[in-house]
Amino acid sequence: MIEAIVHWRYAAIFFTAGALCCALALLAVAWLGIPGVDRIAGNTVQRLAKNSAAPIAGQFGNKAVDLVFAAFTLHLLGATDYGQYAVAVIAWLYLKTLSDFGLSILVTREAARSPERSGELIGSTTLLRFVVLVALVPIATGYAIGGLHLFHLSRASAVAIGLLTLSILPGTYTEAVNSVFNAWERMELPAALNVLTNLVRAGLGLAALSLGFGVVGLAAVALAATTVSTAAFHVALRHLAVRPMWRLKWQQARWLLEVSWPLLLNSLLLNVFFRADEFVIQAAQGDRALGVYDAAYKFINTLLLVPAYFTLAAFPILSRYASADHGRLVDSYRLAVKFMMIIAWPLTLVTMAVAPILINLLGGRAFLPDSAVALRILIWFLPMSYVNAITQYLLIAVDRQRAVTGAFTLGVVFNLGANVLLVPRYSFYAAAAVTVATEVVLLIPLVRAVDSALGDLRLIGAVFRPAIAGAAMGVAVVVAWRLGPLPAAALGVLVYVPALFAAGAIGRREARIALALLGRSGAPAG
């Protein structure tokens, strides 16, 4: 049915018109802002909730659009062609990470501490990103050309890599502006802009697919959507009364590079950890195997939104506590770990139960059972990943980013070695299992680094009590399995909620936090 809809001869006009309407809405929202949203809520808990809920809600909206778009893409391109586009996206991810040079996190930290420097930070870091990107172009070109002969890289993948590399150029300015919005705790407007940008990309992408432009067309659409997004973010700066200062002196560039390179290394190692296995799969097993594996990652990427935006919202608060209030810093971290674990367990177990249903809805029977099995293995990395996410941001807040670098280096060495050894024999099943094992390897040095920096944080309760509730949910799912995956998952969730109270994962302290969220009297202020 999807093929019939997309190849309707008027589909391209329809999707293009929709994308243009979304582009106009994007610019309008950037100019007008979001009326009725306060700059900062009344206390720390309210600020954290607002600044994590808005981006998370926006990104879940994005992922809903992504999943619908992916369903069309997977059905139209098939596993092999989709694998060709996936390898281009991975190459783009590495180039984007390198050109960012850790400056996004640095800008957020520095602008949170000194808001008056926001304009200077936007201009100088954008210019520095331009310089780094220009230096990376020969590397990207070498991979695209050399891959045609060495790694069976398709011509379409090579062209897509070139177009996606160009899209990084306007995106560098967008990243700088977005970092300042994060630092000012005004995350709701960028969230709305990102949703509209994604609608533009999806509309143009479907138009390109309906016209038969395939992999190259999707890459060209990414370039166009990024350019429109950059214009919108520039317009949105008016709401902060910030003007970029386009200067980059040598001393300033040297300071930025010296301070940000550990952050770059951390980001690069994180991306190597998560996506290097796809390079190995493509080289050892081909485009189809990569397409099947990447289809499972569509759901994994959605579930990673929660820690990504929760930690992003918590980071400015942790940065201030790191320099002013050690007690609150420790207490906030412990509560954040518990919150991450409470969310992670039901997501893990529900995904285990309904993985074949999810894959069938997304890609169809052509991706079953392989993608579902990969998803069921991959999902077990989630609880540890959630803890690792908040832990690395805590270490950055206390200027211990080099400890994060050491942990990620260890994780990457293990991950690459295991993938190179196992993927040629066991394909993407091995890659999924190695991803889970790497989270364990990463968790140990990160927690030890936090203990060294802040003292014994007594995290056992924060981790163990939600795990008990998760075990109770797992038993309920197994007992009810004969009823079918969906009823079993629903019963598991019903068991999980009271199990949290019974295990002591939710108590009086969490009730006080809920009161603070509601702004009730007697709640702790921020």
C-alpha cells in the first residue's frame, strides 16, 4: 500500500507543498516565539521539568515523524539501498562530531556561567567549526573515493556522503545558537523549531522518494532542510536579545581548542562506541546486513531521547551546583540516577515483548525475524546507558572530562576489538551483544571516577530498588506471555508501578519533589 501511495503521480507535489507550509511555519515560530512560556520556572525542579519535558516531547514528536518516514523509506528502498544510505549517515555523524570539536557542550557550560558572553561564544565557535570542517573535507573525500574500491561502497553512498558533508556547514551555526538556548534554559523554542524542521525534511524526502531520486535525493533533502533550520535559529536569537560577534582571535581559538578537545574526544568516542559496528557490518557482511541492523536502531534512537534531553536540561544546574553547592550536586546526581533507572526498566521489558510487532510495523516482513532479534539483544544496554549518560555530564560539570575520556577509550578499544573479531562470523547479532557488553565496560570506570571526585555516593539504593521492581515486571510478563505480547507487556507495566513503591524506589523524598514540581508550599525551592 505504501508503494502505491508514494508512486501516485501527484505525490511529489503534495509532499513538496506540505514541506513548504512547514518551512513557513518554522520561520513564523522562530520570529514569534512560543507565547505563554515563562523564561524560568519558579524553582529548580520546575526548571528541570520544563527544560527536559519540552525537548523530550518535541523529540518524541520528531521520532514519530521519523518512524513514519522510515516506514516509507524502508519499504521503498529495501534493506540493501537503505544500508547504502545508512553508511552515508554514519560517515556524516563522524564528520559532524569532529567538526563540532566538543564546542556545543562547552558553549552551554560557559554561557550558563556567563550569559553576557553568549554572542561572543556563538560567533567564535561557529568560525572555529568552519575551520575544522574545511580541514576534514580531504578525509571525507578520501573515504568516499577509496571506499568505492576497498569497502564495496556504492556510488550512491559516496555522493550522499558529499551532500551530507555540505549540510554540516550551515548546521554548525545552528548548533552554536542551540547551545546558547540550552544555557539560558530556554529549550522549548528550539524543540519546536526542530519538530518543524523535521517535518520539512520528511515532506521533501517523501517527494524525492516518489520521484525516484533514492539515496542521493535523501541526502540532498537533508542539506536543504538544514539550511532552512539555520535561518530559523538565526531569527529565533531575537528572543534572547543576543547578537553573534564574528571574531576569532588566535588566543581565543587556542583556548577553545585546549578546553574543548577532551569534550571532542568524549563525543567522538561515544559515537565510535555506538556506530563503529555499522562500518564493520557493512565491510564484512554488506549493505543488506547493515540495513537490517540499522532498522532496529530506529527504535533504540527513540529511547535514547530521554537521557539525552534530561541530562541536557540538568547540565546547567549541575554546572552551577558544582561551583557553589557540593551537597546539592551529590543529591541531584543520586536522584537523577534513580529517575533514569525507573524509566529504563519498563522500556527495556516492553521492547523485549513487542519487538517483532515494532519491526513489522516499521519495515514489514522483509526485516523479520532478523531485525527483531537484533532489537531484543540491543535493548539490554538501556539501563546502563541511562546511568552512564547522567554520569558523564556530572563529570564534565565538575571539570573531570578527562576521566570520561579514559572511560570511553577503554569502551571503544573493547567495542572495536570485539566487533572486528565477532561480526565477520556472527554478523549483526554479535554487534548487538557487544554493544550491551560495552556499556558494562564503560559503567565501571565512570562510577569510580565520580566516587574519586565527589566521594562515596551510595548509589546502590538508587540502582537496586528500581531493578527489583523491574524483576517483578519481568516475571509478570513471562507469566502472562500466553495471552500475547501486548497483553503481557500491559500486565507487566501494571505490576511495575506498585512494585516501585513496595521496593522503596518511590517514597517521601520523591513525593516532595512532586510537590516542588507543582509549586506547592513546603516543597524545596531551587
